Amino acid sequence: MVRSKIMGLLVVLFAVSPVFGQDETDVKGSMDHPLFSRMPGYYISDYSVKDFDRYTSAYATGQDENWEGKVTNLEYYVKTGAKQASMLQIARNYENAIKQIGGKILTSAGRVIEGKIAKNGGVTYVHVEAFNDGRNYGVTVVETGTMKQDVVADAAALSASIAATGKATVDGIYFDTEKSVVKPESDPALDEITKLLKQDGRLTLYVVGHTDNAGALDHNLKLSADRADAVVKSLIGRGIAASRLKAAGVGPYCPVASNHTEEGKAKNRRVELVEQK
């Protein structure tokens, strides 16, 4: 009876301890995020990177509540025999690190710290939370950005939208920040526009560039026009007559969503096809 109780207790211990019997080395393929080192004596017990996902902060509000972009999740666990840091010590270390690289602290709540780092035209959010008196802690880093559109509207869908509303929004056309060079990953969307124009030889289009409201108005008007012109040149290069296309840029004048959120801004940065006549 006693032996069976002991065996039962061991089964429970194995079930509730996430690191019991583990190697206490970093999970294969894992690494610290480039922005931050780790607490001394800790190893990475869990690791994941998603190219695009959303993290919703339980502490921040308004524009800083929902973080979308590349999400890196790290879980650190103290090694056996290593000096265990307190939860406050862990949080304060990361708080200081965020400040040292020019970040802003959004939340400082004992064992939890959240920060926002705006650099080089991009925004990175950080959530750090310590557990179990400092035995383990998690770090979530979200590098905000627009999702790469893998599914694009086909020629039939573009044609239907133009027939119904006189215009069609084209997903899947990409530019680097503040640049007007069409990126290679835009090819599937450009191929569908080309197909649309070749299927209907009478169709003529305005290619209209749009931006969000960040930055100076004159700059955004020029950027949107340059991007529209770049799309037109790409279509001409695919065999479409220049006489059937005209580029225009309207900057932030025609938003389709609120510019108060990153999600809304991403929707406003777009290319539209508008029927000329």
C-alpha cells in the first residue's frame, strides 16, 4: 500500500513538473531574441516564432493594446543549482534593457513589464512576465508589420468588383517602407491584373495608390503616385498597352479604415484599380 502511494506521488510529480528530467539546455533551434540577452543561469525551455500573429495585452489600452506582426515567444527556466532571480529582479532587468535601447515602458506591475520600442520606422512591443518566484519567466516580442498576403484576388474577382462598384482593391502588392519599387512577391497579384486586362481588351484603368496618414501630406501624395506609377510600369512590362493605364496617387485622402490603429493603417496602404470609362 505504502509503495503504491509513493509510486502514485511520483507519477503526479512527473505530470506537473514541465522540466523534470530535462536536459536543461536550450530547446533545439532556439535562440535569444536579438534585442535581449537572458538572465544568468537560465535556459530556453520553450520557443516559437510566427511570421504573423496577434498578441493582445492585458495591461495596455487603446492603440497599444493589440500587437500584430512577427511574434517571438521564449520561455526561460532556471538551471538546477543556478542562482534563482526574484520575479521583480527579472522584470526590472528587462525594464532597464528596454529603456537603454530607447524604448518606452507601457506597464510596470511587479513581475510584469511591457514596453514599446519605436526605431527605424518600425515598432516593436515586448511583454515579460515572471512566474513561480522567479523559477521561470516568459518573453514575448512582437515586431509589428503587415501580413504578407499569400491569397490574392483572381482576375474574375477583380472583374466582378469593378462591374459592381467601378473599382477593385488589389491585395498582395508590396513595397518596402517609404519605397516605390514593386517587390518580387507582388508577382501573383500583378499576373491577375494582367489576366484581367487581356481578357477584356476594352477595359481601361486608373491605378490609384493610397497611404495612411503617417508623415507629411506632400510626401504621402508623392509616394502614393510613385507607387501607382511603378505598378503601371510593371503591367506595361507584362504586355499591357500604356494607353490603357493611368497612374494616380491620393495619399491619405480616401481611407477605408481608422488611422488610429496599426490594423487600420495597413488597410489604408493599398492599390486600387478604378475603371476609367
